[in-house]
Amino acid sequence: MNVGIDARWLFRETSGIGAYTAALIRALATHVPENRYMLFFHDPVCRDRIMNDPVISAASGSCRAVMLPFNLFSPWGQLRLSSWLRRECIDVWHSTNYLIPLPAFPRHRQGRIKAVVTIHDVIPLLFPNAAPKSVKHRFFFIYRRLMIEIGRRAHIVISDSNAARRDVIRELKVPASRHSDVVAIPCGVDTRLFSPPSRLPPTGGLDDNRRRNVLYVGRADPYKNLVGLIYALQQVSATCPFPVTLRIAGPPDPRYPEARQTARALGLEPVVEWTGYLSDSQLVQAYREADLLALPSYYEGFGLPVIEAMACGTPVVCSNRGSLPEVAGDAALVIDPDIKGTLANAIVRILMEPALRERLRRAGVQRAHQFSWERTARETAKIYEHVNDLA
């Protein structure tokens, strides 16, 4: 098969979607090299970064870059991409996020090229006010109509978890006859990169005055509940006999200043560190240095930081919303973010109970090894085969 992959979802600063896209491409090239993968780029910097990746370079016979003269959201691109796919003799087109070229895939779903789209979550539909300053919110009715249309025209929709799959089916109004066309394929983690340090940090007793480090990885959108984590830090700092710092790893977003404002109002600015964007190697180091990861989101389609932290031997506390219980299993402390004090109490327990911390470390490493990009790639390749065989 000639599989076209929309690599325009790779940006210069790697996001969760970008991490998924890059990891899937590497794993497909490594574990399913019998297909030909046409990687469609718009940014030459992103193209060179991927094509010069040692794994991709070693699979040069199965991967080829195609440069497009239009970006992801160009209306001109919507009209012209169809001809590019035909020109490259694409059999299956895979968009690694929600957007597909609608003219290429009419509603009656006939045509030689088949469409696969990964919809990681439908947060803007589930929580219309969760990211009130986003483009999707400002053009909500257009976005909702577009998502329903994509659900109708794609031959297969991939979601990252069973929880996300159920939400996609409901919010995109997928008819019962097509529920089997929405499949859950979990993300993976590269355990060669995300791995425990050679020497674990000291467990520390209550008389150890070493500063403890709570890590958060992600954006500042309101549904991430970062403000709730700042309030929890206040209770943690008042409870623990040692100093505690919260490190927030993620790109700054001036649209959502609430977390910074809350830290300032509570007098916590000295113990909140904003690292900004971190490269893969810096992110691994942050996980390894952390005493725990806290992800108290009100929703996640998968929650990559949970499994990345676990792979690094870092204990995790996360919410019981969306896919997070499904991903974390029994290898994390799972809390209800709506019950006051539960997040802070869970953080305090991990920081002050060495036996619990050690159990979560061991369970987390074992849990992480159940999620591999090889599995993601092989299951995705089966989807390509399936849709390619459709009449």
C-alpha cells in the first residue's frame, strides 16, 4: 500500500499530537516496513527533523517526504490536497488529528483513496467552555459541524482509548451501524527514552528536609485543572514538614493566566517554577527529578504524561476522568478532582509514605511496559489493510 500520513501535525515545538505523529511514523517504518509511507509536510524544518531521524533514515526505502505548498488550515489546501493524493497514488490517507480534506472523501464514501483519521478527544464538544479563548470555541458551531462531517466521511476513526471512543461515537452522532468503524488504539511510550534513572532519588524520611518536587506536564487550558493543582499546593505546603516545589512544564499561554494569578494571590510564586517548553531529553530529566507527577485534568483522551512518568519510575496521581483511570490502572493514585482536598491528600501521601512511593514506582514501570508504539503501529497498520480492502 501507499499510505499517506499528514505530518503537518508536527510542529517545531513538540505537542502531544506531534509526539503521537512522530512516534507512529517511526514505529510504522520499523515494524511494518512493507508499506510505502508518504509523509506530507509543509514546514521544511519539521521535515528535516523527521527525515534525519536515525530510525527513519534506516527505513529510507519505506518513507518518503512530500512537501505541500499549503498549511493544515488553508482553505486552498482543502481544495487542492485531493489532487496531490491522486498524484502520489495514495491508497490510504491517515490524518493523525481530526482534520481531513473533505472534497477528497465524499459522503457516499466511494472512491479509490480511503480515509483514516485519529480523533484524540472531543473536548470542545464535551466541554464547550473548557477552553473559552480557543479558536474552536469562538467558531464552535462550525467546529461541531465539521467534526460530525469528518465522522461521516472517514472510513475509520481511531481514538486513543475506550473512553475517547465512546465520546466520539456519541458526540459525532455515529449511527449504530457504524460503531465498529470507530476503534480504540492506545498510544505508546518509548521506554528506551523514557526510563528510570540509573540511581533512584532518595526516598527520604519525614526528618529529611530535602525539597520535594511535584511535576505537572501539559498546557494551561482550564480543563487541565491547573488552578486546582495550585490550590492543592497550598495545602501540601502547609501539611508537609519539608519544602515542596511545583514545576509546571509546558508552553506559556497568555490566553489563560489564571494559574499564575492564583499562585500570586496565594503567595506561592516562590515555590512555583514555570519551565516553558521542554525538549524530549529535558522532559525525561524532569520526570526523573520529580518526586511525583500530578495530572488532575477534568478530561484526557489518553494522557501521555501519565505513562511517560511511569516509564521513568515517577509516582503518579491523576484524576478519575476521561481515559486516565483506563491508562493508569492500579499503578497510580486516582482522585476525584471535584472533591475538595483529595488531590492535596494524595500528593501528601506519596511525599510522606516511602512504602507507597516505592510501590507506585514499581507498578508504574510495569504498567508503562504494557503500552508500546510497536503495538500502536501494528494495530494501525491493520486498519490500513482493512480500509484498503473495502470496495
